Amino acid sequence: MRIKWIILLWVVLFSAGCQKDTYKPSAPHPRLVILSPALTKLVFDMHLGEHIVGVTSFCQLPQHQQRPVVGSVLSVRVEPILAVAPDVVLTQIEPRKFDPLRKVKPDIRIEHFTIETLEDIAAGMERIGRIVGQPDIGAQAAKNFREKLQQVQRQMAGLPRKRVMFVIGYEDPLTPGEGTFIDEMITLAGGRNVAAARFRGWKKTAGEFMVQSAPEVIITQCKSAQKEEAGNYWRELFEKAPNPAPRVVIVTDSDWTVPAGHLGDYTARLAEMIHPKVNRH
């Protein structure tokens, strides 16, 4: 559970967070408070954002969209949530943390989501559609997402699987292992996640682990201001390594580690990073 919060804090470093204004009394029912950046992005991407009346300080909203900040991903604040009169709370926070809110508003629905894998994202779309009374929208969004992933998988079929490592940061970076959505994306994109053979979930790793894993491609997520420093770090780390130095790709978009529907397109981008010379058309 601690690693999930570390990932969310990394997202915050990349973004300014949600804006705090404009509560909409006329929002249609069910009125949603969302205490998860991933779920907020899912709802907006499904064009159901009109239902949202409150978000967290960690969320990133579409351009020109504003919602009241009613809490964070780390805690439940009763009064700000009640102030926007929600019908449903969508969250990845442990359900027991909502006990104080339930005592004050027993009829509020708390919908807890677990989003660890790509299929969790598709299932989350379907469930959100049902929650807001738009099951067809949820089903279509999930169908489109799965089809994008399947298309990438077909295009990469038969290619040699390159050894890939995805990391957040560079000195003692956070690395996704087996059972993570990044691990699945790497596999669909024609790679082999070298960390998956060593551990499950997300784990902090060291330079020695990187060298021993002998990746052919390293994809590093960092802030824009760190691009040069990150490139220098990897070049120096592998200078004296017995294996050939990996190709390093640096990404500065925080959405790489937000599990939502855009990862269908990002999986296609990942395939281009792993196999840049392959014609996919």
C-alpha cells in the first residue's frame, strides 16, 4: 500500500494539481466526489465530468475545467465532502477510512476501486458507466481501450522481445515489476520487463540492480528539468558495465504512471520506443 502513495506523490511532482474553484450546484445526479487521480481522469475521459462536484489536490483536470478540492488521496475530510453534497464517492482509499463520513451521511455510497492492471482500467470504465446510469458509455469506453491494446499486441507479434526497464526517477528509482500495468504494457509493446523476473509490484531499485539486469532499453520518467541529469546518470552508470549500454528514452509526462484509458495510446507509443524501426502501418 505504501508504494501506491509513493507513485501518487511522484505524480504530484509533475503537476500543479487540481484547481479549487467553481462548485456547480446544477451537476446532474449522481453527483460524484472522486478521491483518486486515476478515477478522475477516467471519468473525464469518458465525457462524464459533469457529474464531478469534488476532487483531490492530486488530480489533474482537463483544460478549462475546475472543481472544488475536497481532500487528498491520503485522508478523508468530512466537512469539505459534505459541502458539495455528493451522492457517491469514488476512491482507492481503504473503505474503513470513510466511517466518520458514513456516520454523518449514512446514505452516501462509497465505491472502492482497485486499479493495478490494464484489465482493471477497462473494468473500471464499465463500473463507472453503471454507477452514473450510463452503462453503454462504460461498455464502449472499455471496448475501445481493449481494442487499442489488442492492436498493439498484433503489430508487435513475432518481433524479438527486447529487455526493457521502466523507472520513475534515476537515482534509486521506483521500478514496476510483475503484475503492474506498466509490466503489461511492456509485454504488449514487444518488450520483456526485466524487473518482472525479480519482484512483483513496485519497488525501489539501485544502480547495481540496473547493471545486473542488462536492459537493452531504459525508459525513465522524470521532470523536464531533470532530463540532462538523468541522461548523464545512465550513461555514467553503464560506462564500465560488461554489457552493451542500453538505449535510454526519457519521458516527462506524468500520465505514464496514471492508470486510465489514455494508456491504450501510450502502449502504442511504448512500442515505438522499444522497436523504433518497425513499420506499424
